[in-house]
Amino acid sequence: MREEKLNGSNIAIVAIGRSQVDFHLSLAHSKEYDEVWGINCMGAITKCDKVFMLDPISRFLDTEDAGTQTGIMRKWLPKTTTPIYSCELDERAPSVVEYPLYEVINDAKCAYLNNTVAFAIAYAFYQRVGQINLFGVDFSYKGNVHFAEQGRACCEYWIAKCNDIGISVGVAPQSSLLDTDLPLNEKLYGYHRLDDPIVIDIDKNHNFTPMTASEFDKKQYEKNLKNITEIRTVLDTPPEAKRY
């Protein structure tokens, strides 16, 4: 089930966390993606090429277990033509296709998949895309901290697997995934306690250079950029996903 057009492609995966706003702002700043993959009800909210919804359709159509997503999904599922990757087919949602579970886990030699976003990242791994941009993948659920941490760990694991085979992964600036929303001078544990913390500068060629925060500030100042200790608002710059 490999799609030749996806090999080396630039993909946006958009979930419903708060940092989804960075995706919509990126479009407003003329960013383009070869395909946009929505998670769950994001498919009903924005134009997507694929949707990943690993819960069975019956969860949305026959129960109230999906909470506030239930209403919008009941209206959208029966009529959409967008391919929806799920765990089983359901004639009430004609565009549902079965997720290629066996192919994906055998290719990756891994079956650690405990949330829908992880399945989408794993599918990108399987298709050997060139770049993944993650938006709305925040895992900041106050009501279920255990699930939030499980889901975040699983996604970060698959991001590492993607990096290992040369797939570039970016995370929305406002997301807590991979500690992206932390200031640079707080990212390296221990070093963040120094009077002049160590930070990592990543250039456009993906080279990593350790330097002190004061050195980094000077470099940024010389580029006419803001000091790293200032908080970036969503309107400061086009919200391009940060690379890892």
C-alpha cells in the first residue's frame, strides 16, 4: 500500500490541540504542503487529503464517548469523501479504509501505537515521506494526565524513528511536544541552571552548535532578531514548524 507520490513529500499532520492555530497561520503566510492529514474531527473542520481516526466509526455514531466531537462527526462521517484510516470498515461511513496495520508494524519492526497521532506518524514513516510538520499535537489534557503522557511518549518515540531514517520533523512553536514551547535557555537540563545557560543553535542546514545564551543573544542581535528570553507571540513571525 505504498503511495509513490508520498516518497520524499512534505506532510502536515494536524490534530485539534491549541497549536493547530500555527497550521492555519502558516497557510496565511503562504506555506504549502504536499498533503494535509487531519486527526479525528480536524477532517470536518479543514480541508484534508487524509484523516486518521483509529477509533471505530461506532464510537461516534452509536455512543456519546467522543464527547463534544460527537455532533460534528455524526454530520460529517456519512457524507465525506476524504479517505479515513481506521481500525475497521463501516458502511455508514463509505470513505473509511482499513489502516495498513500489518504492513506498517512489520516495516518498522514496532507495534508501540497507543494513540491516533502515533498511527499517522507511523504511516508517514512507512511511506518514507521527506518532512513531517506537526500541528495541534499538544497532549495537555488536564482531565487525564496519564493518557496525555502515554500519548506524548509514543509520538516522540515515532518522531525519533523518523529522524533515524532521515525524515525531518517539525513541531508547531506553541506545542509542548519535544518541549518545543520552552525557551531555548531552558531546554538542556542542568545547563539551564548556569549563570549563562548553554543553548543549541540549529542552522538552516540542520547543523547543531552549542553556545552560551549570551553568545546566542549576540548572534541574534546581529541578525536584528529578538532576544531569546522574550516570549514569541503567534503574530511575531510566520509560524513555521520547528525542526528536529
